Amino acid sequence: MIKSRAAVAWAAGAPLEITEIDVAPPQAGEVLLRVVATGVCHTDAYTLSGDDPEGLFPAILGHEGGAIVEAIGPGVTSLAVGDHVIPLYTPECGKCKFCLSGKTNLCQAIRGTQGKGLMPDGTSRFSKDGKPIFHYMGTSTFSEYTVLPEIAVAKISKDAPLEKVCLLGCGVTTGMGAVLNTAKVTPGSTVAIFGLGGIGLSAVIGAVMAKASRIIGIDTNPAKFEIAKQLGATECINPKDFDKPIQQVIVDLTDGGVDYSFECIGNVNVMRSALECCHKGWGESIIIGVAGAGQEISTRPFQLVTGRVWRGSAFGGVRGRSELPGYVDRFQKGEIPLDTFITHKMGLKDINHAFELMHEGKSIRTVIHY
Ligand code: NAD
Ligand code: AHE
Ligand code: ZN
Ligand code: ZN
């Protein structure tokens, strides 16, 4: 057992408690990581709120980390002590039906236990005063030390700054990947991006890379517009400024609708708007946002009958072990402006403030360092 500083979510809706916990050694096929830095994603806030049907308490949240391998368990062959890594909430075993399909990044090798807040052997490595604490998304990066299965760890270049490339562990990869891998936006396309937080802004940079001709950013918080334009949005609009539905506004602006839209909020009403602002015959809408328990999407089936396509994207369709190191290299070459996303940096003790900044719409990403 080692001691670790961690932010523990004891109950839904309660602030995280910064405290010392016990971390058990890595078992067969597992590695112990020292987390150097972690981003705070809206999904952490969603689960903390109690809206996540898979949410468990007490738990150690966090899934956007940059880390160093501290120890390896028996049988681990692809990682060594000292390796720089990004924890993966979407692992890549390379052997399951999903990995072998070549059609998806959603490896299911350990999805069952991961969703139950446990390691693949059905137990937790975290405890406090002998009481177990659940893992979260298989990553739990809000603890200085965390344990992951080898298949859920991407080895990256040692030259990359972990306090920046941690954002590739979720937010930036998710938005970019949804545009480039899931939608496969083609040059000259028109794109609408709903929600200009960390995910939506990453979709903006993906759309720039895809050479979209128009990138329309939509947000109810106009404070997000400047950064969206800096990253390449060609225009930004606030639904509150119009007295007609936002899908109608976009259809009117784009001669019948956009080629691609992305929902980066987690609001089922906006998901409908995002679908319905797509062009008849071919427009595709990608759901990235995560909606709360019990929420459902709806539209008139006629929207699909007439050629619009509704799809979803998790972790940008990226296979973490084989493809994420390439995203890190692209950052190193100056192709991914991670610095623009990091609006705040703070120590673990201030992590509750990072959640406040997110809820107040004042941050894009806060990076927590240990
Ligand atoms: P964020 O809080 O940083 O950004 C959300 C943005 O949406 C904010 O700018 C907010 O002002 C805007 N917004 C809220 N309501 C709106 C409305 N009705 N109309 C227009 N804009 C509105 O959150 P984030 O970290 O960017 O995450 C966004 C969503 O993506 C969350 O639901 C998160 O859980 C989800 N997510 C999904 C994946 C995935 O793999 N599918 C990965 C990461 C995050
Ligand atoms: N637990 C939620 C689902 C949450 C969800 O959809 N998570 C995304 C990643 S969000 C990262 O910020 C994801 O990868 N989903 C695929 C998966 O297998 O969870 C619920 O509704 O139960
Ligand atoms: Zn996330
Ligand atoms: Zn697999």
C-alpha cells in the first residue's frame, strides 16, 4: 500500500474532499501511475452531479490525465517504469470482437467492471481507513497515484509536456476526432458546432484541419465567441438573440442547412436542433454531449427519411494505444493549439474551484497539477 493525495467524491452533489488515501499495488496486467497533471472535463461534473446512471460513490473521478509509470504488475510487457503515458477510459485490447472489427474504438474487454467502478478482477485498488473507494471511467486521475490495466494506457513521447498533453486524454481528442474520424468532414463543407466548451472548441480545430468552408459556433454564453473565432470559427451565434428556433436560423443562413453538425453540450433539445439544422438529403449530425439519466432524444422520423443522419462519437473514435501517441506528436509539431484551451492552472487543493469556473462558464479547461 502507498499513500496518495486525492480528491474524493464521497456523495453526489457534494464538493470533493482533498485527503490522503491508500493505493494497493498493481496486480497482474496492471500498472501504477503517478499522475503529473489532469484536466477537468464536463463529464466529471456530470457524474458528480448525480445525473450519471453509472455514477458510484465514493469514487475518485478524473479521466484527462498525463502520468508516469511508477511500477508494473506481473505479466506487464508493453510498459516500463518511467514511461510517460496517457490513461485511457476507452482501452484498446486488440483482441475483443470490437477491437477486431476495425469498425469502432469502443473496446469492450473491461467495460463491464469499468462501469462498476472496479478493476478487471472485480476489486478496487483505492481505500480510506480500510473502506473501499470506487474507480471512475477506469482512470481516476484525481489521485496522485492511480492503478490502470495495461490495455488502458497509451505510451507517449517523453518529450511531450504532460501538463499540456493531458488534454488529449479526453477533451481535445474527442472534439477533433469526432470531426476527422467519425464524421470525416470533407473540404469545403459547412459545419455547425453547438456548445463552445473544451469539446466544441476542439471540434472547431478539427473542422479547420478538415478545411471546412464555414464553421458556425453556437453558444448561449457569448464569452466563448472570441476564443472560438481565434481557433477558426467563421461566425458565432447566440440562440438567445433570435426569436425563431436555432435550427431555422442555421437553415436560413446556409441555404438549406449545414453538411455536418456536432452537439457538444449534452442537452437533448439541442441534439434535436443539431439534427434538424442539417441539410436535407445528406446532412450528418454527430452527438458528442452526454445526457443525464432518463433523458431521450426525439425528432420527426421524416428528418431521417429525408436523408439526414444521426450518429454519435466517443473519444473521437480514437483507438487510444495505437493512435493517441500520434495526436501527441501532432501537438509537438505545432498542429494542435493545446495552450489556447488551458485557461486556468491550479493545485489539487483548489480542484473544487475548477468545477465552479466550469459551471460559471469562465474556463475552457483547468489543468490540475500535483
Ligand atoms: P463545457 O461545460 O466546457 O462546455 C459546454 C458549452 O455548452 C458551454 O460553453 C456552454 O455555455 C454551452 N451551452 C450550454 N447550454 C447550451 C445551449 N442550450 N445552447 C448552446 N450552448 C450551450 O463542457 P465540455 O467539457 O466541452 O463537454 C461538453 C459535453 O461533451 C458534455 O456533455 C460532456 O459530458 C461531453 N463529452 C463527451 C465525450 C465523448 O466522448 N462523447 C467526451 C468528453 C465530453
Ligand atoms: N455513464 C454514462 C455514459 C457516459 C459516456 O457516454 N461517456 C463517454 C465518454 S465522456 C468523456 O468525457 C463514452 O466514452 N462513452 C462510451 C462508454 O462506453 O461509456 C451513462 O449514460 O451511463
Ligand atoms: Zn471527458
Ligand atoms: Zn478490445
